Amino acid sequence: MSITPLMPVYPRCGFRPVRGEGAWLISEDGSRALDFAAGIAVNLLGHGHPHLTKAIQDQAATLMHVSNLYGSPQGEAFAQRLVDTTFADTVFFTNSGAEAVECSIKTARAYHQSQGSDRYEIITFKNAFHGRTMATISASNQEKMHKGFLPLLEGFKYVDFDDLEGAKAAIGPKTAAFLVEPIQGEGGVRPASDAFMKGLRALADEHGLMLILDEVQCGVARSGTLYCYEQYGIEPDIMASAKGLGGGFPVGACLATEKAARGMVVGTHGSTYGGNPFAMAACQAVWDVVANEEFLAQVRSTGDKLRAALEQFIGNYPDLFIGVRGKGLMLGVMMTHEARAFVAHLRDNHGLLTVAAGDNTFRVLPPLNIDDSHITTFMEKLSAGAASYQMPAAA
Ligand SMILES: *Cc1c(COP(=O)(O)O)cnc(C)c1O
């Protein structure tokens, strides 16, 4: 037997965390790493946050799971909180980001099909990442995710990101929706322009299409507002949220307006675990901390400081770095070559965790509650890492 017990779909590395303390992770061998990956934008309160930990402990002892066969005071309470703080009128809870996008796709199709229209096609954008289910890989043009899994699900059309004219030209008689990340995450931390997001909203209104936002990565305070769409002065019809939503507890949500959700009636969709009391307790604890202007202002100012430090620093290494982009504490550093080797170097030789992304970029996604001392330590480790880095010969 040569296959590993963990299905070998990830290239696992030698850093094997067993404990977390705030913005730090401690490996099996006792080594410590500054966690500016935060589980890929998940652990937004860091590790072992007392309020989140206590909420989960208390709920585990009270009631973890029942089923969506019964009434859900916990689900109603958190859905109400999302409705009060976002564009949405109604929420379906999932266990992951991909499922939140799946539900968004189904909601958009059902919106049209429930009124006798045969519109089903969804326009998505090149280098998008929407998850790993069959529908969500079909929603992305990235061939590396398709290979070996054909045929794809029908009904997706790919257009260049941030290309409004391209999006307009792609609209046809079967078009049902646009699906877009306001900031492409996996694709390289690329924020959509203001004109693009406003333009998609206008096109959707003009043609009777649903505007679906995938805020799985950029949502939940990460971009400096509770959800990123707020910064574009528009509202979606449907939105997928996950990653930071439970602060580390696996939970996602599909949010929709009343109009957009008109096809989602009894019996049309479901999930065994979705929105169980355990998940809702984690979400409530996260919301207690992040859903207020003081916390969000802190994220913006911390993001500004981190970005300024990064921008100043990368000037010292023009052969390695090109620039910084992103919003709030969702930042990407563009490199002159593929970023994966540099990310591994920072992790293995300097105790610093970041995340590689597409377009020669690495992601800087710290917990949202870091302070100035974490930024100082981060910049020290990054500087040491850049100074000791041997660029791959191929670059
Ligand atoms: C991570 C991610 C997903 C998928 O989330 P999973 O929880 O891994 O299923 C979908 N969309 C975006 C933008 C993401 O970053």
C-alpha cells in the first residue's frame, strides 16, 4: 500500500501545527510560526480567542446538532442578524464556501425557472475560484481544476475579469446571472474596479439577471467593511459567504433578497448539518466581535499600516517584488516570478505563514485583530526572508 491514509490531494509540508495562540501557530516539534495565512482567511480572531472558544464550548455542552426537521431558534436568530446587517432578506446556511456558491447558483436558476423562464446560464470571470464541487469547478475557467473530472456541468460562460464590455457582450437569451468575486482571492488578490462592479449591477438590472457575489474570501470584515460590496456602493441579489464566518468553525451561508429567493421554497434545497446550533453559536460569537464600526475601523487602519509597510519594503527588492494590491487585511504582494517557492521559504526558514495565489502573487491574510507588534514582527521576518531568498533558476 503506497497511498497515504489522508488522500494525497494536497502537497503536505513539514510544518505540522498542533496548537495556536492568537496570531501564532506551534508545530509538533515546538517551532513557532507567525500566522499571516489565518487558515486562508478563516481564523479572523486568531487562535484560541476566548469569546469564540467559550461560545463553542458552551454550545457543545448544551446542544450541538438536531436537524432541519425541527424549528431552529439558533438559525433564526443568526439569520436575523445577517438580515439586519446586510442587503439580504433571507439566508440558507451551509458547511462550506463551495456549498454556499452551489446554493447561490441554484437560487439564481430557480429565480428564473420558477417563473417559467428557461434562463440558466451564468457568466463568470477568468481565474475565478468558487470551490471544488462539480458546479463550482464548472463555474471557473481554470483548467487545472477540471482535469480528470470531465464532463463539466453545462451553463457557464467565462469572460475576462474586470472587463465590463466583455460581460455585456456575453449576455444572451439564456443568461440567468453574473457570478463574481469582488476581490479575486485565489486568482491573485485582484480587486474589481468600481466601474466594473457598478456596471455589472446596471447590466443585471437592465437585462433582468441576478448579480451573485462570491464573498467567501473577501467577506466578514476582511476587506475593511463587513462585506466588500459596501465599498462599491452596490448591493447583490445573492451572495455566498463562508471562510471567516465561523472564525474557524466550518460554516457558510447563501444570502438573498426576497425577490431572488422566490424559487427556494419548501423541499427545493437542504443540508443535514447546515446551520446547526453548534455552527450558529460560532457565528454569533464572531459577529459579536466584528459587526461594529469600531472593529471595522480598526481593520481598515491596521490594513493601511500593513500595506504602507509592505509598499515601502518592496522598493528594496525590485528584482523580487512588483507591487501590493487588495483591500483592508486582504493583501497580495505581486512578485516578478511564481510565488510558491518564496512562500515555502518564508514558512520553512523564517517561521512566517502566507498563502500563494495565482498571477505570481502571495496573499497576506492575518487575523483581523492583530496589533502593531505583529506588523513589526511580520516585516522583520519578511525582510529576513527576502534577504536570504535564492530566486529559482527558472524565474
Ligand atoms: C475558498 C473559496 C471558496 C470555496 O470555499 P470552501 O469552503 O473551500 O468550499 C469559494 N469561493 C471563494 C472566493 C473562496 O475563496
